[in-house]
Amino acid sequence: MKIIFTFCLLFLAVPMVAAQSVDKTVEKIRTYYSEVSEKAKLAETDDEQGQYGELFVNELTINKRNHQWRAVGIFQGTYKFFYKVTGEGMYPETLVKVVVDRKVSSRSYTEEYLFSETMALLFYFQKAGNDDQVPAERRVYFNLGKAVRIIEDGKTRDKLTTTDTGMTKEIWEQGVKIRTLFISSTKL
């Protein structure tokens, strides 16, 4: 009887420990996100921080003048790369955040990618306007290359579905492409 009772307690405790672990991971990411976002805001808006602050910012604009794209209509994209130059090097070394604003015809999207000090994707945020095919707001938290929590339109889930797994894989791959774009742009 004691063995069954112990097994039941253990069986119930494991999911609670896992949930607490995810909660702690998400809380750490949120704290880091707040710190980086504040520094990024200052890098863009404060003259002194823009020149002497911790973060640098580069911007890449696609189709700045809103020229019509075939089969799309208006397409425009802006990528803002926030990064650090550490140590003695004179070139960017650590990408910490990317903000992407896109307009595709009447739809608009804002995406944010938050990277760790080792440039691993930690967090993805998407806000969509005029697009009923995707959630209006999506947040994905990553730990060690794996999505651990998804929040879509205020609904939270830690257990990923097959659809979630495919979607988070695409987000991770897009994060890798954006990181590669940043690294390539610094070598021009």
C-alpha cells in the first residue's frame, strides 16, 4: 500500500516540478526581454545612449518606397538589429534582439526575436494586423533549442501539438536565417 501511495505522489509531483521549471525559464526570459528592450529603446531614442550605450542598432529596409510586387501588392519589410560589441573586437559580436516590421498588402506584422548571449533564440513575439489566418498575438518561449511555452491570443499551453512543433520549428529556422543575415551584413 505504501508503494502505491508513494508511486501516486511521485506520479503527481513530476508534472508539477516540470511546470515550475517551465515557469522559472519563462520568468527568466521575460526579465531578460525587459532589460534588452529597455536598452534597445534607449539605443533608438536617446542620443547619448545611441552613441555610447551598450547596444548598437542597424536597420535594413526592403522596398522602402512601397513599389508594387507582383502577386503580392505592397510589400515592405524593416529589420532592426540590436547587438553588442564586447571585448577588444571592433565588429559586432552578440546579436540580442531583432524587430521585424512587415506590410504585405493590407496585412501588417511585427515580429521580435530575442537571442541569448550565445545568440540562441530564446523568445519570439508576433503581432498580426488584418490577418485572420494567424493569431493576433503569438509568443513562443524557447529553452535549449526547444519551445517550452506558447501563448496565442492570451491562451497558454506548455504541451505542444504536432502543429505547434512544426510552427516552432519554422520560427527557430527563421531565427537562424535572421541571425545569419545579421552576421553577413556585418562583413560587408
